[in-house]
Amino acid sequence: MESGPAIFAGLVFALFGGALLLWTAVRVRHREPVAQGVNQVASATLAGVVAVTSLFLGTWCFLHV
């Protein structure tokens, strides 16, 4: 019964992390700001770290099903 919430959480983390990583990569490639009014390198780095962390958490959830 506990596998249902773990699958849902893993799916949410994986989708969010993948979408954020893709969006950040597209914004950086087009040299557009990732966050308005913030240093471009800092915002891209922070968004990348959050995306990779989210992907890691999604993987962790799927491994504990």
C-alpha cells in the first residue's frame, strides 16, 4: 500500500526535475535570463542544482518502491 505514494512522488519529482532542466538549458542556450533581474550565471546554476536534486529525489523514490 505504501508504493502508491512513492510512485506518485517519484513521478512528480522526475517530471518537475526534467522539465526544469530542459527549460533552463533552452534559456541558457538562447542567452535569455533564467530569472528576471538576477545574475544569469547564478540563476542558471541554482535552477540546475534544483533540477538535478529533484531528479535524484525522483530516482530515490522509485528505488524504494
